[in-house]
Amino acid sequence: MMPNDSTPPDPFAIPPDTMGMTAEQMRRLGHRVVDMVVDRFERRNAESVITTGDAADLTARLGGDLPEAPVDPDTTLDLMAQVVMQNMQHGDHPRYFARVPGPASFAAILGDWMGTGFNTICASWGGGSGPAVVETTVCSWIAQMLGLPDRTEGVLLSGGSMGNFTGFCVARSEIGHGVAYLTDQTHSSLPRNLRQMGLSEDEIRILPSDDALRMSADTLRNAIADDIAEGRRPMMVVATAGSTNTGATDPLDAIADICAEHGMWMHVDGAYGAPAAITEPGRAVLHGLERADSVVLDPHKWFFQPYDLGLCLVTRPGALERCFSMNPEYLRDVQATGGQVNYGNRSLELSRRSRALKLWMSLRTYGAQAFRDAVARGIDLAEFTETHLRSQPDTWEVITPAQLGVVCFAHRGSDAADHAARAARLSESGFATLSSTMLKDRSALRLCTINPLTTREDILQTLDRLAAPL
Ligand SMILES: *Cc1c(COP(=O)(O)O)cnc(C)c1O
């Protein structure tokens, strides 16, 4: 059709892409990406669980000279799907049992895609009031699901490492600089955080865990008394709710009592295990969680979200802002008052995308009960695994029982090198992958069973292949 001469050209008409793609190209490529992702979900069960590439080979295929001229985007998408994504762990595969799986759900992925597509920002109230309310909403939904007090506030970060770091900064800002108490089972990113915050080695008290690999309240009391006697100031206890190694949970109620007695901050690293508190059996194990001053969980682990997503919840209103507010001149026109939240004042991140959209989208799409069921299934699968291991006492020995989706066990007659060889053989076969670990000088194999797609048959076949003669 000829343009209608009577319509003046729109003086604000712009091309759709900043860098010059046409709308037609954008739609075709965008639809292609959706197809590639969904196609992969459909054949996920048949793919290799983990592949680790060779640096020189991958660099030859993915590196090369800086492209001065355009490269066909379809070729780049193909290279991504065929090389990049083939050389990684598939933490959402039903037989990925290593470290901590990442069983991301599709509604959460859609939320992340929307957030990226609209280039959301959640830094100031004025610049992102919609995303800010979504973040406040999901923080309070999760606090409610975990049984934390209504006054709880939160901030979404890249993961447990940054979540714990944020909680530690708030603890120091509220309590004042002093000693932090951890155990030898505390995740290794936590002492790193404390060192980088400026705590000296004698302010990072790593207590020996008890026989069940939990913090001992008596050991904690004694260490605090020693520090006070030597003129040091106890600042915070870092309790673990579901350790990465064994799923063990420190005695949260006893720790809360000790913190109350000494005016200390109680921080709970639930990066792995806190989501268990949304189920009935998990709530019993995590009793006392509701007394914490700060709680960290990693929705990219056991809350079915894609990377990256960590959550730091703080039960003292205003404490996040007291620690992190800036309020400089050049942000004055977008600052908040009265019930409005500037998320750039709740952590070290200022410009930040809306990480809340994926949680909001997935909680709305599936509903809270689906999350409870999916987490409960992970707890059940580990218990099923333990029962099966105990039914074959000539082959297996249970080292730590099923706890919040983790079970650790040894193969009779295998030492650490044999365990590592069995785990490596399984990973190399592509069928399944799991971790080997050390528990108080005992070598062990470890299964983490939080993917709701995992079947009992997946577990039985994995154990059979592990047990096959080396
Ligand atoms: C995974 C984990 C962390 C670190 O979290 P990231 O998301 O990897 O930064 C901290 N603590 C525990 C208990 C964990 O399992």
C-alpha cells in the first residue's frame, strides 16, 4: 500500500532495536530461543548430566578474534546450544545429585526473561516502584512460608555468598564489631566473607562440630566465655540450617537462647536448607529459625529458580537501610518515603535488575502448595535412598542419615580414592553425577535429591552403577 499522504510522519518513530535489528528479526530469533530451550527440556532426560571441556579446545571453538563485522546470530545461537551449553553441568537433570542441584522451573525462567526483556531496574522507588513492590511482596511471601515474623524485610541478591555477606554487614552495623562463631561444617564462603569484612583470624571462631556434625551449644558457650574473659566482644553466631555437606541443622533454639543472653546477632545460613521449613517435617527440624535476626536462602537451589538468586531476610525492621543507605544528592529526586522501598539502599548493589520477577511469576503460576509438595518430595527421596542403602548392608554403609534432602554413605571396602573413582566413572558415563566428600576423616559419597523430577528408579540405577566393580 502507498503511504497515506494526509498522515504526517510520526516524528518520534524509532527502530525497535538500539543496535539496529528489525522487529521481524527480533521475533524470529526470540521464538527460536524459546524453541531451543523447550526442546532441550523435552529431551533433558537423555542428555549427559555433566560434561567438562578442554580449555584449549573450547577456546579454539568459542574464542578467536574480536568480530569487527556482524556474525549471523543463528550461527551464534547454534554455537551456544551445541558447544557452550554442552560443556557444563545440567543441575536440572533428574540424575544430577552432586553438590546442590538447580532444578529451575519454567515459570520462573519466564519471569527472568520478561525482566531482562523490559530491562527492569529495582534500585530506587522513583525509578522502579512496580519492581520494588514485587520484591517486597515475594520477600514477605517467603518469610510467611518459612514462618518468620511479619516484620521481616528482605533483599534479593546473586546467591548465598552475597546473601550471607549482606546479613553479616547488617549484624555488625546493629551490634558493633566483634567475634563471629561458625563451625567446621559452615560453608567455606562464609569465613571468606568475614575476612573480607575485616574480621581478624581470632575474630572468626571456627568451632569443632559434634558427632552429628552440628554446632554444639556447650562448645559455643565455652568459646563465648573465653572470648569475653580475654576482652573480645561476641558479635554473632552463624548457624547453619541444612549444611551443604550432610544437610545437618545446628540447634537453632539453643543458639537463639545464647544469642539472647549475650545480646548477640543470630544469623542462619539456610542457603541450602531453609526452604525445607515450608514443609511439615522440615519445619520441625528447623524449629527456632523464626528467632533468627537474619536468614539466608538460595532460591536458585531448593526454590526452583534459575541462577542467580539469593535472599537475605532480616527480622529487625529498618536494619538493612541503617546499614546500607546512601541518600546522596544525585539520587534525591527518586528517593522514597513512607512504606516505599529503595532496594539500592538494602545491599551493596545499586543498579540491579528485578530478580523478584521470577519468584513472583513462579509462586503465582504454580501456587505455594506446589512448592511445599516439591520440597517435600526431595526430603522423601533422600529418606528412600537411606532405606535402600540400609537394605544392602554388605554393599553400603550409611555415614549420615537422610537430612533435608542429603544422604552420605560409603561403599564397603572403598577408600577415598575408590569413592572418587566411582563418582568420576559415573559422571564420565553421563548417566548421573554425585559428590564425594570427607566427613571427619571419613570418606563418603553424597547424594542431594532435591529435584522433584527424580524418580526412585533414577536413584536405584545410580546406586547400582556406583556399586559395579571398579
Ligand atoms: C551454596 C551455599 C552457599 C553459597 O551460596 P552461593 O549461592 O553459591 O553463593 C552458602 N551456604 C550454604 C549452606 C550453601 O549450600
